[in-house]
Amino acid sequence: MELRLPAPCLIVLVGPSGAGKSTWAMGSFRETEIVSSDRLRGMVGVGEDDQQASKPAFSLLEQIVEERVGRKLTTVIDTLGYHQESRQRWVGLAHNAGIPAYAIIFDTPPEEVAERNSQRARSVPKTVLTKQLSRMRAVIPELADDGFDQVHFVQPVALVAAPLVAASSHTTSSPSVLEDSGHSFGLMINRFDWGDRADLSETLTSIARRAESAGFRDVWMMDHLRQIPQVGRAWEDIPEVYTALAFLAGVTEKIRLGALVTAITHRHPALLGKMIATLDVLSGGRANLGLGLGWDSKEHSGYGIDFPDIADRYALLEDTLELLPLLWGKGSPSFEGRTISATELPCYPRPIQERIPITIGGSGEMKTLRIVARHGDGCNLFGPPDVISRKLTALHRHCAEVDRDPGEIEVTHLVNALTASDRHQLHERIDLLRARNVSAEEFAARHKAGTVDDQITHLTAYRAAGVTHSIVVLPDLHLEGSIEAFGEVITGLSDT
């Protein structure tokens, strides 16, 4: 069992010479994350045991720690760790920077410490080592007063992206979880910067087919006319979503297809309904509909598309949700809504599915979730597990008002998930993908980077909170092995 610590963090090693601190640190962390007083003595003196170089070495150590912690970089301080004033100062630096601080105690048996020391090329004098071992007994109780977030005895350790650690600490089960409910997965394709546009069709086909093989239930794309700033640059390639989904319908066999989410302002509801019905027929009954208010006012104004105020968009959303079932049904009904009037709504060919599932995007507890309770087959919620639990409590309340079973509503969320089979592969993938001026910790946190086991633990917390369908963004989607690595998560969660 390994100790999972959030990255970035400060780690202070505490123990006598020969206790194994440096060996443990080198086996657990990147070399650049370790700030060693011995190594700094070697850099400013004649060797690592040059005690006359201690003062400039520790001066450098303090400067390096302050700079690294101030930049929110994981920092492992490899000294004896015996000086309480220094420990408390380091903890203060960490907390001021907004990162946690941990102490790791090396309580190595004295006889083992002495044996290791005797095998060193230049051993610590026995009298000095004896004093260090004696002092250790007094240091351990002091640690409780230093302000550390946690104090641990030495054990195997792994740095894990902070959001994964935080989410996995949430254990409260939501009342919306059904005993027999499984956990399914969708794949979000939100970036298309894979190279020459001539390769787009081939790469999209490969991604969708690999997703089918890996166990994803559905593929989703964004409904935007230009790339959004949260993902990339405005001039990056981003295909029109329903044209692209129709293309994927022809090159896949079983995976479901949808837009997360379709902006109600981009198309007239009747036209949207006709498009979805056609997609459902051409895909053999695999269409999903994600629907939302739309939010990008600059995109709308840039393309000359009306962007009503939020009250009018809510009215349009409800009209759309009421119109679509009529359109997809039999005959040629009329419709009179808040914002839409239609005298005839024929739709042939009709959809293959008896009811095309509609997932409503947004987490507003007063309005959006009330609309979900009345009209939605699914909701797409934002936030960590504790926030989702709170929102589902609100959804349950709205369902009770309309006498609806909340178990009929699929609870989805969108999550980044850079995944690798082990930590070595994960570090390699992070270093391959991150920009030079972005730290590994920052990149890992942004993309929820973790091993297969990390992701299983992370997503289990969401499942406990009430999520039944996770839609994942893989930042390495276009690279070999990315979808397959997450396929191991799908398999692992299906076995839990």
C-alpha cells in the first residue's frame, strides 16, 4: 500500500544520517524535486561531508526552497530535519503558497543506521551519529507542533495530481445511486490539432473505432463554430459537430454519438430535431442529444448569430424540450410555445429510437435542474464529488415536485483523465505533452493525470456521489495507447 500525496506539496524528511532518506527520496521523486543539504555542500565545498561548507549550503537550501515552494513546485527537503524553527518556516512557506506540507519520519533501527554508516566511503563519526540518534527521540514529538498537514512514518509513496486525491477523499454516498446501477463512459473529442487536415477523417475514424473496442459507450463533440479558449486557439481546426457525427455514424458500428452540448441558439429547434432524427436513422439508433443554453456571446456576435438574454434562452430551452418529442412522434402536430410557433411538424423518416435520450447541460440548482426533472433523460453536472452530491439533492427535490423517479435520470459529468499504466509511463507522457513553461504538477492537476489505479479510485468517488456516466477528455487522445490505457479503467471499474 502506497502513501498518496497531492502534487504539488512540500515534504520534509526527518531522520539521522544513514537512515535511508536520500535513497528513499531518489527512488520516489524526480531528481529536480529534491533539495539536499549534502549535495549543496558538495557544490559549494570540497565534498558532501565538508562541514565548513554547511553555512553557504544551507543558505542556498533556504533560497531554493523559497523559490520552488513559491512557484508551487513539489519540494522534498533532504536534511536531518532536526531544527524546529526551520521546519516551521518551511511549513509556513508552503501554506502561504497554498500547498500542503508533510513530514516523513525515518525511524530506522539504530543498529541498521550504524551498519549503513560504516559502509559509507566517508562515514559520520560515531559520536556524532550517537547524538543524532538520541536527538531523534525528542524530534518526533515536536513534529505535532510544527503545523504539518500530516506526519507519516516512511513507507512507499506516490505523488498524485491534487484533484484526484481531493476527490477520492469524498465518501458520502448520494441517495440517487441505485444498487444495480453500473458506471458507463463516454469519450469527448474536443481538439483536432493532429496535423494536416487531410488526415482528419482517418484519425477521427481510428479514434472512434478504438473507443468502441476499449468499452466506451458513446463519443461526444462540442457544438462550437470556432475553438473555445478553455481548449485551444480560436483558429484551430474544429469541424461542424453534426456533420462530423454523421461521418462517424458511417465508420462505426455500436458506439453512440452526440454533441455535448448543443447550443439552442445555433439552430432552429425544428431543424435541430430533423438533424438528430436523421443521425439516429443513419446510425441505426445511436443518436444522443446534449442540449444547453449556450454561453459564448463572442462566438455568436462574431458569426452574426442572435444571443438572447438568459431568461429568453431558458424559455427557448423549455420550448425545444417540449417541441422535440412532438416532432419525433407520429403525424404532423402543431406547437405553440413561449418563443416558438409551428403549424406542422412532420418528421420522416422518424427516429429509430422510441425516445432519443436528451442530456441537459448545466448545474444551476434553481432553474436548470428543475428543467431536468421535468424534461431530461440525463443531466451533465460540474464540480467535485461533494458539489455533485449537493446538486443531486436539489435534483431530487425537483423530481419530488413533479412526482418523478430521479433514478430515471442519468447523471453524467465531464472529466479530464490523462492515464497511464504506471507512474513511469505517466511521467513520460506528462513531459511529452506539457509546455516548457508549465510544471509537471500544474499539467497533471489540469488534466487529472494518474495511473489506472488512481483513475479508478478517483472515479469511484464520483460514482459514490451519484454519477452514473463519466465523459472523459484524454489530452493525449491522438497518441498511441491513450484510449487503450483508459480502457483498463473501464474494465477495472466494471469489476468493482
